[in-house]
Amino acid sequence: MTAFQHSLCVFCGSRPGDDPAYMQAARDLGVLMARRHWRLVYGAGDVGLMGQVARTNQDGGGQSLGVIPAHLVEMEVAKRDLTYFVITETMHERKKVMFMNSDAIVTLPGGAGTLDEFFEVMTWHHLGLHEKPVYLLNINGYWDDLLTLVKHVITRGFAERSFLDYLSVVTSVAALEAALLRDFS
């Protein structure tokens, strides 16, 4: 097994979504991470986009760290055959372990849990608690409305313009790879 060079925390849905492009992006990301020897750090589920990223990464010989709270082991069908598998007590502990074991964060399409994870790391960045790169993988415009909302929050005076400076928005896995290579060099 080749040693990993970097660890990439991936936040994404435990469902496949309504556009096959989301699952394709998850597959492409898993392949990329295995090929580049970037370790996957994620929520340890074997369903939806989470499961797709993990299986594809694993099929390519990639390493992985899955972190899941005990109450989600059944619901998210915990993928126990990962390189490293951690069960936490709480969701907050899950996010902390994932974050602390990563060099960069990527958010694919997802729902409430994905939004929670994304906003927590963005808030930590805003508060000066980290400087890790944060990427939003905006497949087929999935995150357009979120970006509009964040701009609205800034325009209405509830966040500084710099809040968006912490975020890199990319529209494909190829663009993500290029950006990560710049950040990791």
C-alpha cells in the first residue's frame, strides 16, 4: 500500500440525489484521490455519494478514514472495510475528527448534514481557527442558490465580504484537482 500524501475531507450526501452527474462526480473524486495517493476522510457511510466516493477510492487502492457516530452506524450503513474506521459518540465529535485529520475540505452535493459540516468549517475559518482550503464542488449548479444566500447575508450586513474569500468554488473534479495541486504544492 502506497503512503498517502495528503488527506482530503469530503462532505457529501448519504443519498444519490436527482442528477446522475452527482454520482459521477463522486466516482471521479474517488478515482482522483486513489490515483494521487490522497487519503479520503469522510463520514464512513456506504450509501449515496458518500458510499460512491469511498468504494471508488477503495477500488483504486486508495486509503480512507471513515468516521461515524454510533447512532448512524445502521442508518448510513457504516462501511467497516476502510483503512481506518472510527465510531464516535456525537456528530460534533465526528466533524472534529474528520477536520483534524485532513489537509483540505471538499463539499459535494448533499443535504442538511452536508450543509452543517460545510458551514461549521467555514465558520471556523472565519473565526481564524484554521486556514485549510475549503472547496465547494458545484456540480451542474447544485450550490448556486447557497452562494446566492451567502451573498445575501453579506449584502445585508451579517457577514463580511471576506467570508467568501475562504471558499473556492469549482464546477468539476478536474478543476478541483488543479486547484488542490496548487494548494498542496
